[in-house]
Amino acid sequence: MDVLIYQPAMLQTPNKLHRLKHPAAVPSVADDSPQVQKSEAEHYPKLNSKFLAKLKQVPDAARSYYIGVIYELYRLAQHDPAKQDILKKLVQHQEQTLDMVQLCLGNERFSQYLDWSAVGQSKFWKQANKSYLVLLICASGMSDRRFATFLYSEADGKAIFKPLKLTKFERKSDGTLQQVDSVMTFGRSFPNASQWFDPVSQELRIWNRLGGGSDPCGTQGTYRLQNDEFVLQEFTARWECDPRKKGDYERLYP
């Protein structure tokens, strides 16, 4: 079967992984491979047995994506000392990180065009109780990101990954509204495009653009982290995407 071997040169083109034929092997970084010198391979993490077991259960086309996510998190840990602690934990518990990525991707069919380097845009905030709030970005478009939020903590020496649902409202084809609670979410931060979460107010603000370009339509949600859950504080929407028509965002909640 195919062995996915990550080569140092691929750091600059993170979409690609070399495929080499190797009998009775599983996706891994092979120290003894002639394509990867041992001195170079030592700079990359081993893929543990639990991760590899889960990897066998995903479609072949998705395997390089999930491996790429682990390597991207590991690469970030080497270049961002401020986030090194949580990044190393995500790499260490890679099988649970894979679960979080799968929640982030949702039920949509896996696309070969998904770029696992998008995980490099993920955000991390250390909480007062020594846990971490993680906003895991698993795909990135021109305007929106696909992401999932979860809390990482430790108890009795075990790592705990708690997915956090966000409440939003969607308009159905007949014009009625339905409430949706989902771990996987599309959107971007507002009004500050880079802040996402305010550690002081403990608020997460998400804008999901429904149109394209300069279209003013979309939804905006504000959530506060309370008792390890995101609680909806405000939700507004503008369903009309025609920029020629004036209109404000309508408050849907509270």
C-alpha cells in the first residue's frame, strides 16, 4: 500500500505529500527511507499507533490531509514559542486531534482540494483554569473559514478534548428560520478580522458572509464562554444580498 512520507522540502508547498510504494506498510515517517535522511526525519514527529489505526478508517484521498494537519501543528510549535505548549499537546494526542478535525470538516464529502496548511491559521487562548480554548481552522476560503472550537484540558493525567457547539439561525427555502447547534461553523471574526475571541470579555464574534465580493448579506453571532460552554448573546442577519438595496442587519436573538 502507499506510504505517505513527509519531506522537509514540502514545508514550502504544504499541499503535497510524496507517495511511495512499500509493501505491508502504513502511512508514517520512515527514518530508514532513502528519500528522507535520518537527520532530517528526526525533526518530525512519529505518527502513533492510535492515529494510524484511525487513519485506516478514512478514505485514501483524505489520509495525506490528516497527516499534513499533524505536521503543520508540529511545524508551528517550532516557530511560535508562545503557543508551543498547546501545539505540542495537540501533536502528542494526535488521534484526538484527528477527531476534532473530522468534526471541523463536518459531514461534507472530502475534497482533494482541501489545503491542510489552513490549520496554520488556527487560534489558541490559555484560560484561567489552565485549559486552552482552541479555534481549529480546517479549511480556508476567500472570505470565510471553516472551523470548530473546543476546550483542551487535563485531568488525572489524561487529555480531554471538549467540542463546543455554536448556536445560529438559518433561513430555509420557504423563508422560515431554524435554529442550528453545530460544532462545525463557517465564518470569520468581526469587527476585528484577526481577534476572533476576547480573553477579557470571553466573547467570540463570528460573521458568516452569505454572498460574495462586496455583498452586504450575512449573519453575525456573539457568544460568551460560560461554564465551559459557548452561550449565544446576540444573533443578527441580513438575508438580502443585493448591494443596491439598503437594509440593516435584523436582530434575531435575543
